[in-house]
Amino acid sequence: MSMKEIFIIRHGEAEHLVNGTGGGWVDTPLTKVGRDQSRRVAYRLKELVSDKPCDIYSSDLTRAHETATIIGSVLENNLSTSPLIRGLSLGIAGSMQKQDAELVKNPISMPLFDWIPYQDAENWAMMQDRVDSFMTMLCESRHDTSIIVTHGNSGVSVLYWLLGINRDLLTKLVKPSFQLDPCSLTHLIKKEENKVRLVKINDMSHINI
């Protein structure tokens, strides 16, 4: 494969992050703060991408699509959406207050990678399979620079794929090994099949100014 430069952006602050609900596949829009964060990361990407042609991909959920649309308008690029990079489905807990969701949570089972926390929810392995499928297709993208606007946990799954962290290791984890904050910027360069340079992870310098 040719060299790929990939930027992972978590969507900006969304309503479920401030009203105490779970989120997941429940479709919530950005807040005013989230739209401001999206503009800030857009202008930071403009500095980093410069005049290089790039592809912008987004989860099809509103909060990610709104973030990607703001980025696309600043970079003057169109974007493509995909349900494959949605975050983890929380099933019935997605629209519940977090303290209420705790009351209907399924007993923890090991490995956590295969544990389904709520009725009608996904486990992490299901989400990872979706993201892996998307990333395999991404290798065929026409440009060498790609921006992926996604969610906190699916963004981590993108990282797992890029870094070659496989199921054997993932089943040993007791919690996600990375954290991605709203409108954080993670930057990787994949030079060869098994050679990746992690330039930045969860960079918030464009937000915290």
C-alpha cells in the first residue's frame, strides 16, 4: 500500500454529553460549544493538511456529520458518510440517564471485548469488526491523506486497526487503552503494512487556547 496520512477527529461536544444520557446510536446534535470546537479543529487541520488533496469521512450520526461538515467547509472538501464508523451502540441505554442505565446493565462477563452491556446493544468486538471493514476500504481511497470524523470509542477502534492491535490482545484489556476527547486531533502516518508513526494523539491544543 502507498503511504497514508490519517487524522482521527472525535466529534465536538454534543447534547448527550451535557444532559447526562448515554448517547450511542441515539442521534444528538452538537451544542454551541461543539460547533465552536469543530471550527477550531477545522482551522488546525487546514494548517496541517495545507494544499494536499484529502478525503473526509464521517459517521452518519448527526453530531459527527455536523463536525465533518464544518471541517469540509473550511477545507473546501466534500465528505462521505458511513454507518460503519458509528460509535458503540448502547441499545436501550442510549437515551437513558446514566444512573438509570446502571440499573439495567447486564452482569459483566469476560472478556470485556465480548461483553454486551445492555439489551439490544453491541459489544466492542462487533464495533471493531465494523470499523475494521471501513478501514480496509479506506486503503483504496483515492488520496493519501484522509480525515475520519467519528466517536470516542470507534475512534479508538480506528487506532487499534492502524496500530495492528489484534483480537488476542484486545480480549486481555480491561478498559480502552486510549481516550479521545471532543474535537481532539489524532494524527498517524502509515508508511508500510506494519509500520505506523503516531504523530499526535488526543491533541487538544487547538481547543485549549
